[in-house]
Amino acid sequence: MSKIKNIILDYGHGGIDSNGKYTTAPSKMFKFDNGDIAYEGVLNRQIGGLVERLLKCLKPDLNVLTTVQESDPKDVSLYERVQFANKFNKKETILVSIHSNASTSHKARGFEIFTTKGFTKSDILAEKIANRVQELYNKIDLKLRFDTSDGDKDKEVDFYVLRKTTMPAVLLECLFFDNKEDFKKLK
């Protein structure tokens, strides 16, 4: 992981276009009783854009790329995301797919990190990210939803964007956008 030259940030789901239309599935938004509306794709772009700016400032020697620009509302297909990422040298590249979670009860809270099944270089990346997130979240009293049953903190699911990319890749679920307390933190 020390030879990393490219970090690809993937902002999951779409945004709001110039006509005010949300460009992704209605399941990726939630309306609270007080009238607030959480749009997962918008939150993902805000989080990802912040990460992008920080990385470019703190690590100017890295090539920080995105599958879609923060200001672009397009909901880029999973296939397009993977095709873009796989253009880069897999030994010099990592992919971080940024999402916010939701649950049917709207009561679930916390941060999760996913890799594919089995132990790969993605697990090493996930553990590094999880440890840094844990330091921060413990300071501000946010919930962490880790799966340590196999000795590390990531949850293993074969999400398309993780399964089909050739480089180490993780998918972050940065709190639950449909939970009132988590949404306050996301805003």
C-alpha cells in the first residue's frame, strides 16, 4: 500500500439537477417529520468533496480523482464507475466509495466499512481507514458498526463496485441518513 499514487473517490448515487429533481432512486432519500429531506447522493457528494479537498491539500503528491464531480448531479452507473477506476494501475491505486446508509426502522445508527469476501489488500486498507475513523468517532461519540468476527473491522459483502474493481477498494457507509441523530451529524 506504500506505492499508492492514485486515490479514486466514488460518490455513491445522484444529486439534485438544475430542475430540482433528485436523479437517483427514491429509496435514497428520506423525509423527516419536521420536513427535512435527506438526499443520500447529495450527502455523499458533500462528504466526498470535503475528503477530496483535504487530500489535495494534505497530500499534493497524490493524484486524487473522482468518478463524478461533486457538483455533477448525474447518477453514474456502477459499470461506468468500475470502468473508470480500472483504467488505472491496480498496484498504484485505491478506490473509496462513499455512501450513507438507511434502515427500514430508521433507528439504526453508525459508520460501517465494507470489502469483498475473503482476505485481500482491501482488508488492509479497510483496517487503516476504520482505525482512523474510530479515533475520530470516539471523540465525538458516534457509533461504529464493525464486524470483528474474522479478526478485522470490515464487513464483507460482494458489492458490485468492490467486486469488479481490480485495485484495493472499500465502501464506506458514513452514518444513517434516515436516522434523525445521524442526519444531524451528516448535515
